[in-house]
Amino acid sequence: MADLRELKMDFTLKELTLSCQTEDADIPGSSSSVELKDKKLVCVEYPALVTSTDKMLETLGGEKAVSKSFAHPNRRLELRFRPQDPFCHPLCGNRFPSSNLVLRVRRRVRKKDPKDAEIHMDILGVIGTTYKFQGMADFQCLAVHSEGGKDTSLYDKIILRKSENQEFFEKPVPLFLPPAIFSRLDCPVDYYYRPDVYQKSLHEFSNNRNFIGLNRARRPHNAIFVSFTEPTVPTECLEAAKTNWARISVKESDRQAEEQLRKMFESRPIWSRNAVKANINIHPDKLKLLLPVFAYYMVTGPWRSLWVKLGYDPRKRSDSKQYQLLDFRIRCSTKHGYSISDMPVKAKRSALNYSLPITFNKSGPQAASVMELPAQEGPSISRDPVPVSYQLKEASYIFREGMLPPHRQMFYQLCDLDVESIKKVIEQKGDEQVCDERDGWCRLGTTDHLRDMISAMIKKFIRAQKPALPDLPKKRRRTTVTSKYPGRDSDSEEEVQDDDDKDEEEDDDDEFLPSEGSENEMETEILDYM
């Protein structure tokens, strides 16, 4: 591929004047070859007359905001005509690919002979991206209070511009709570009052109040869901699940994954989705169709969000205790060696980076079909492609002492907690006659105890990686012993010490309340099948 810097482009410019000149007459020096520079530019079609470049950039949020929008392909460029007003709703520009050139043309004319002119041309760069503001701005809401025919500005009363005293916050101010956005659409949509194509389905399920997702067809993955209270479990998968998998398992790697998953459920009857992903290299979309062939999905109880082998009922076998689920969440406190700002495991998303729905383009490429997924084997035509791996790491489902979980919330199975002290707690026998919906076959309170043990290990690991916090001197209580009770000095000191210990224990209890094991604390995996 030739270097863009070496390309030459030929241009011929003709002068357009109001004089009666020959149309075919070329200007001297108008034909020339210019160098095509390898410089990418971004164009913004600004919807206003620009008299000051600095003010124009300020309405776009500055160069930093423009660069941030350009870094995200689906992000729209925001323009605020009142950049100092926090209540100003933006005008959003759409991003389009382009292949325009920025051409600088300089024309030199002799004063004595105007016909003697020279034209110099330079290409400054190639515009690969253009932002166009094609929609309408949202409704604007000014911070103004109207009363008695007078309008009073509220900006100085509700916006904190400097450090204020207590009197500033105690002043009476009219209630001003505008919505973050008025309209979710900024472009007109043609609505011809067409009848709803789902009216029939709505009428069919109108009697069922608990039905969710009326306007979307059920995904054809054919998984079987079982709750803890159901008396029986399925012994065979749905016929549609076999048909769907047979339709897409056309490659040798698919048949190998099927045989591998069959052996996994023969050796271990209950698996989490992350554990399966860490042991089988298969595309996630294909795994959604393969799992319902061998297992059903537990919705509630101590095995919730896990895949159980067809015909296996963990509620009737006490040895299935080792496969129970532990919902663990990293505790955040300075008492555990870190605060919210320096938490060792970063969150997947943050509420501080919230963006309005109109600032993103939801339109994108259509999802590829399962049949169109790239193959992992077969002869290559030109050169060997880079092998695609969908396999997760071992840390996604196994916990060992001296390691950090990859996410703040983890779903561990008890058999995947590879720590000797934890195994001893799990092996303690409880009530082997009754399977509890919260603790399963374990003793009551075992899940809370396991969370405390894992949190202590993580705390120890983090403090070993960073300098220890300075030990603050403990406050000592002043004790007074009256002459009414002689000989109780030592007893009083012991009681004070015990009170201090109790206070510390109460602080620890108030700091973190363990999860109650609610059935709502599940992975969103169930949404893939509903």
C-alpha cells in the first residue's frame, strides 16, 4: 500500500468573475500538483455565525469535551448556547464519516496587470469525520421565579459559586426542580397512527398481571427455569432446545464443546455460567443454546443462578451442599484497608458519569447471526488468522487466599473456594434432614461467616500491598469509684475495657450488613432466555 504522503493530486481551478471573459480561459498557474498530507481532521458544521473561535469552543465544552466525544463512536457532540448555565439543555450533533479535503488556495495578482494572477494550492488534511447538527434543541428552562407579574432570577440563590456560610443555606428559596430532559427525541418522526402489531398478544395476556415484557417475543433459547418451591425437576430438555443446537452445531469445534460440556455435567452436576466459560472455549451466543440441552436453570434458593444437570435435584441430596452459591460483595471502608476512592476493584459503571439518553446514538450494526460466527478451525485462504478465545480466566469463579476478586460482586460456588479454613467451615454438619431456602444444607449463618472470612483475607492482602495506616491512640474513659463500693477498682477497669470492646463490635456490625440472600440478587443471565 502506497504511503499517503507520496500521493500527488492534480487540480485545475477556474476564476469566476462577473466580467465577460472567455469561459474556457485558464488562469495562469491554476493547474498544479499538490501533495496529499497524511493528516486527519474533524469537521464540525456549527449551526451559527462564528465571530469568536474561543466562544465557539466554549459552547462545545472546550477541546477536551470535543476530544472525549470523538473518542466514542456512538457519542454525539453536545452544544450549549449558554455554557455557563447548568440548566441549559444541549443541542446534539450526529457523527458522519466523510472523505473531504481541506484545501488552502492563495491567489496573487499583480497591481499593474490584474490578468496576471497566480494560484497556490495546499492540502491541509483529510476530513474523516464530520459532525452535523440536524435536530432541534430541547425545551429550555430558565431559573426564574415569576410572582405578581415580576420575574426574579434564581441563579445566585441556587448555584454555589463560592464558599458560603450557614445563612446562605437557610435563606428561603422558591422550589425549582426542572427535569434533566424534556424530550427524548430531537428529530421529527412520522407517525401515521398505524395499528399496534402486538395488540393480539396484549389481549391474550391481559388477564395475567404478572406477565412481563409484552411487546417482545420470547427468545428462542428454550431454557427450563425451576424455583426452590417447585416439587419436581425436569429430567429431559425441551425438544426445541435439541433442534436449535443441531441447527447451529455445524463445525467440529461445536461438537467438541458439546462433548466437553457433557463430561463436565457427568463429573459435577451443578455449574455456574462463569465456571463453564472458564473450562470451554465457545462463543457466548452458542453457549446460550447449548446449556439448555444438558441442564435447567435454578431461579431461587441456595443454588440460584446456577445450571443443574437434568434429573438432578439438589434439595434431596445433602452432598450437593458443596455446590451451593455464595453471593459475595467486597466491603468498602477504611476499616478494611481502603476507601471508596481507592477501592482496589473498580466498578463496572459509575453514576457520576451519567449521560442523557439523547447524547448517544443507539443505532448500530445489526447483531450477527449464530450461523455467521467466525470459525476456529479450517484451512486458511491467505494467511492464518489470529485464533479467537472466549475462555474466561480461572479467577472468574475460583477464590484462593492472596488474590483479589476480578469484580466487586462475585457468585462463588462453595466447592470453588480453595481455602483450607473455608473448607473446614463448609464441612461442618448441620441439619441434614431439612434443606433451607437460604442456607441450604449448611448450618444456619454459614454464608455470613464465609463472607466475613473472605473479607478478612482480602483486607489482609490489601494491607500487605500498601503501607499500614497509623495507629491512633485509643480514648480512655475516666472511671470514678465511690467509697460506697470499696475494693472494686480492678473490676471497674475490666468493665470499662469490656464496654470499649463492645462498642468496637457494635461499630463493626453497623458498618456492614450482610446480604439476606434475596432471590432478586441474581445475574442478568435469566434475561437472555426470557
